[in-house]
Amino acid sequence: MSTLDVPIQAAATDPVVAQVVRSRLVAITDQMRLALQSVSGSPTVTEASDFFTGLYLPDGSFATMGHQVTFEAPPVGALIRHLLAGGRALRDGDRIVGNDPFVGALHQNDLQMCAPLFVDGELVAWAGVMAHETDIGGMDFASWSPKAKEIWQEGLRIPAVTLVSEGELREDVLEMILSASRLPAQLGLDIRAFIATLNVAAERLVELCHRYGTGVVQGAMAAMVDDAETRLRRRLLEMPDGVVHTRDFLEHDGHTDTLYAVDLVLTKQGDRLTLDFSGSSGQAPGFVNCSRAGLAGGVAGALIPTLGFEIPWNDGLLRPVEIVAPDGLVCTAVPPAPVGSATVETVWVVSNVVSGALNRLLAATPAYAHRAQAVSSGTMATFNLSGRNQFGEVFGLHLMDPLAGGFGAFASRDGQDAAGPINAPCPSIADVEVNELGTPLVYLYRRLAQDTGGAGRHRGGLGAEVALTISVPQAEALVMTHGAEVPNSAGLSGGLPGGLIHQSFARGLLRDATESARTAALLRGRSDADPRFTDLGPKPGAFPITGQDVFAVTWQGGGGIGDPLDRDPADVVADVRRGVVSPQAAAETYGVALTPSDTSRVTGWDAAQTARLRRQARAERLGVAVDQVPETCRGLDPALPPAGVQAGERWLPLSDRLRAIRGTDGWRVETVDGALLVTGSTRWRQGARRVALALPERVGATLHEDLAVTGWACPVTGHLLAVDIHPAGADPLDDLDLSLDDRAARLTLPA
């Protein structure tokens, strides 16, 4: 008997039919993606996948989502809830557009559209779509203005307007929106792509309901969300309770080089998470803020991919989470605060601190410790280009190449090179030829940037770098970032952060874009070490660029995990051969003596000299003579108990070198080599050796003057246990304070 012959009542309880419907709902979401990318005229959508598609329950909870940008699932739901709370009359065929950050968008460039989906006169679900638009108006091209002091200067704000009424396009509303943009043709095509996307969702959902019954489809959607919630709560119960405190920074608000903190106190209790951002900086006078919608998006951007593995991605993953934050913070800005760069500034940093906190919990959970990951690609540098092309036509480009930052290292392996941020699970960037075909952009290089991956036992993935010029006489560039003075891709368990952003500019370097001798010289070198280039810093804003000028930028790599001195020398040699680690970093950061001395033809390493280099480095951390440091140390097998554990005791791994041990007289934290750090808590820093660190050149050359770097070493062996970036003159945070209770005891491993 086919499913068409199954009575509706039976179908509602048939697990096979339920799974078929679930799969069809996911397929509809992917068909929405295909429709959007097929119609859109924007490389941001077609090449870089900076968009979102999803299906929502009638109350605005998302039941399905694509794997493009995880930031954007809650904001579309916020737009739907805004409509529901306002009592808006909804009709079949309506398509409602918005982009107001104080309603639901992340910033004005993120245009949203939702559709109430009716079947036989009943509101069954919603469909939503969202994508970054290159220009939506405002005082500067790309609607990003470092000069902005109020949100009214940043671009058209659309709270929630019916663009399509009962299937009829309101041309006057569309004309009003397009008239605000410098790129009306591109924006108009994207809006029509949005409509087509929602039409696909409506048609497919009606077909599905008519085949299996509206009740079956609605039941399946609700069950998907409930199931995700149940499975995440079950996962949380496998993790220890306690408090994790993480903090990250962004510099320069567009007006002054002020340092802003996003501070997170995460409390995990049973099957719930409370994320408290109350300690964050107050809202900025410049455009780096995000609204409360951005805060929710940043949380989702990190939490969903970090804890949602093997679980369907939907609103159920956010139900166990409470977000606490008063209004008026840099992450909960209120009008008229500008928020134009929210997605690449504060929203991104919110995602960093959530990722850092959750991965500390994973590291302390035996079942998931291998999944613990350092921060990935902690920032996205922004490059926009506008002007007239060779045909005299207005053009505009939002370069998505900065998504090629490095992935954070895992506790079990290196991070992938140029793999992007955690909030974009399926990142992609345009081919060089696509960008050069569509705009007068000329690439001099696009490549992996040596030494940008955070050093560690497992290395963070490398970030990429580009050098660009143009093929027309003149255009205007808009350049901005954070992370030029803050290493946002934080390491874990003694791993170093990924390299800083470096933005530089050389005026008059080329007589023309194809001048071979100068271009070849540029291709061989590093722009951040080339005296012909001027450092632009984090927020240079808009400036003219000619066909004789070159803009170069290097993006952050991923953070490393574990002490770099613990990295297998064979892996360091392989990295040097590939050109991803320099011979200088091999010796100075990893303590590996390459052979032969002609490092352009590395064949291996000198084991005895490598052991001496590493022992000397550990002695310097401890401030003692080399002969006072052990020659050999305990291995790092994650299943290996610490040296000090006694028969009958049990232990819990906190990182690769830290163990919480439960003995007859209570709990204590020791290193794997048996150094006692603390008793009665997991605030182990009080017993570790504090070391003032200087980060490697690629990482710390331009560290913000208000920041300091502190390392924490095992007092016996000198191995790094953690590396903290913190305000100068203030103590680093005790980041992990587990509840040493019955749940923690149940998680422990036998000696």
C-alpha cells in the first residue's frame, strides 16, 4: 500500500510517514536555496552563500534551516513574532519584507522576507529568507559608514511592510525600497528572488499537506523542534555543571580606537544554559554595536554548530538557553545607536565568546572532549569597492573572500586552512575569475598566509590573504575590520591565537595592473613586511583607489590547541615543507631544529637539538636553569590518568594537560605530570606559573595598547596550560569553575 492510501489518522502516528514528511520539509528548505541562488543577481548570494532559508512554525519558531549562515535563523523568527504581536492581518499570498535591526534584522543590509503559508484557509507555517544586500542606502556606499553616529545615517529601515499582497506585487513599495539603493538593479533582482523562494516554499508545502494531511505536516514540524530540544537537553545532562567565563574584544568604533569587551558568564545547570552578557561594555557611539536581535543571532551562530552535531538544526536547540543582558550594551544597543557593521563586529565577537565557553565545557566532558575546538576565524575584514566600470556603468562589490579565515584546531586534529568561521558551516567564496568578470577588480594574489594559524600541539588552520588593484582609472574602497589589534581567534589549552588581521595599502606601486616585474616582486613577498605598504589599521573607512595602487589584507587564522612545544616535530617539518609555517616559527615557536641548516630544503629535524630548544623554552617560562626542568614529561593520551592519581581515585579531564581528581578527601586539580594546582575547585590558575608572553610576529605585532597577554604554565615542567588575552593592568579570568558535585563524579574516569 502506498502512502497515498494511508488514512490520515494512521499517518499521524506512523513513524515511517513522519520521517518521510520530515525529510520533505528539509528538502523544501533546500529547494528554497536553489530558487534563491538561481534568480539572485548578487555574488554574495550566488557565490558566497551569505543568506538563510527556513520553515517556521505558526508561532515563529524555526523548524528547518539551511546550512549557510547560522546567525540568521532567529532574526527571521523575530520578524514573524513582530507581525504576530502587532496583530497584522495575514492573507494567503502575502510576502512581508523588513530589515530593521530593532525589529529583527542583524543590520540594515540583511534584508528579510517572510510569508504566512496557508493551506485551505488555515495558517500552517511560515517560510523565511534573508540575505546580505550590497547597498541599502545611507551616507556611504555599502551602507557601512564608520562616520555614522545614528542609525538614521546608515540606510533605509523597513520595519515590516507587505510587499506582495495576496499574490500581487506592490510596485510602489518596491520602487520606494529600490530608490534608496545605489545598486537598484541588483537589489531588485534579489527581492524578486526572495519572492520566488517563498513561492517555492508555499507551493511545496501545499503539495505536502494535500498528500499527507495538514495535521500530519504540522505535527511533524512540531515534533522536529521537540526532538531537537530533547536531544540537546539529554546531551547537556552528559556535561558537568558549572560556570564558564569568557571575554573577547573589538577595537575602534569608527571614531576612536576604543576597546570594547563582550563578556559572557555561561552557567550550565542540568539541562539548561544561561548566557549572561551583563559584564559587556556599554554601547558605542559608532557603528560596531548590535541590537538584541544580533545578540540572539550571535549566540545561535556558535551554539547550533558546536552542540547541535548529529541533531537536526532548528529552534529546539535554543529552547534550553536563556540569554541575560540589560539594554544599552554594545551587544544590546538601543536606538538611535548605529549598528551598520553589527554582523562583522559585535555579532561576530558574541559568537567567539559563546564558542569559547561551550568548547571549554566539551573539553571537560569525557564523551566529547575530542570535539573541543579553539575559536575559528574570529573576525571578518570588510572590503567594498564602488565606482564606474569600463563601460561607464555604476558597479558595487562586497568582497566575501574574508570568509577564508582559518578554522580552529580540534583537540584531536589540526584546523582546516581557509575553512571560515563556525557560524558559516558551508562557507564558499567566488572564484577569482568571477569577481574579475563582474567588476573591474584585479587580483595580484590570493593564497594561504604563512604563520597565521594559531600555534599549538594541534595547529589552527591558516587564514588566506589577497592583494588587489583595479582595471579602471579610479574607484572608491571602503575598508574596515576588528581584529587588527586583537587576536580574536583564541587558542585553547595552551594553544596560541591565530594571526591578526593586517590591512595595508601601497599608493602608486604599479604603473599598470599587468606590470610584470613589480607584480612578480609583490607576489613573492609579504605585504605586512614590505616598506612600500602603509598599515591601514582597523577602520580606515572610505578612500580612493587607482589602477596604480595595491590593497593587501591578511585574515586571521584559527586558534591552536595545546602547547606548541608538544607538537610532533614531524608535523612541524611537514608544515615548513608546505610553506604554511616559516623556518623562523618552527624554531622560535615550536622549538624544532630543522635539518639541514639550509631551510629551503628541509629534510627533517635534529632530535637532540630540538629537545634542547624545547627544554630551554620551558625553563624560560619558569624562570629557572635548564637543568631544573625535567628532560622528559608525561604523554598526552587523553585516556591517560595524571601522574598523581592514586588507586581507587577517579578523574575528569579539563584539557590535554589538566585533570580534576576526586579522592577520598575531596577534589583537586593536577597537571598530567603531577603538579598540584588547587584543591576544592577547578580554579587552577592560582597554582600555575604566571608568564608574561610576547606573541609571535604574525600574531602580536600590533596588539592593542590596552591589552596584555598572559600564559599559565605547569610549575614543574613549564608546559603551557592556557594563554589569556586580557585588559592590561587587570588579572585574567578564572575561566572554568565546575560544580564538583554528584554529576561531575558520575562523569569521572577510573584511575
